[in-house]
Amino acid sequence: MPEGMMENFDLWAVFGGFFQLLFTARFLVQWIASEREGRSVIPLSFWYLSLFGSLGLFCYALIRRDPVFVVGQAFGNVVYLRNLTLVYRERRKAAATPDKKP
């Protein structure tokens, strides 16, 4: 390990590590869902893992006072929230539209 790395290992590093694992898990979830479908899909859980992982990493970046990390995670949160909004809007619209059967 690089010199001084363990000096920065504290409870906040565990916090950041947990949310990094959560954020990374979204790719595993997406890969498994796509393999099951036999095509590329993005399950709802992908967006939730993205959002919660990114929010945790955003908090971690604020605590560590890392402006590059803060900006990077802040933008992602907007994208993940927007995608969740679009998913739920589409679901509400589909639920309000009766099936057209011949």
C-alpha cells in the first residue's frame, strides 16, 4: 500500500467504502438483469443503487473536503433522480391507460 494510506483509514473511510460498494453493485445488478433478459436492460434497482451510493459518496466527499469528488457526485445525483422520475411517470401513465384488447 502507498505510504500514509492507512493514516487516512478511519470510520469515514469505512463509510465511503460502503457507499462505493453500493454504487458499484449497480453494475452487477444491471449485468445480471441483462443476462436474464438476453438483452440490455436497466432495472429499477440500478437507479436506486446509483442514487443511494452516489448520495453516500457525495456526503463522504463533503466530509473529506474533496471539491472534485463533490462536483462529480453532485451531478450524478441529479441524473439518477431524473431517471427515477421518468420511470415512475411512465409507470403511472401505463397504469392509467387501459389495455386495448381486440
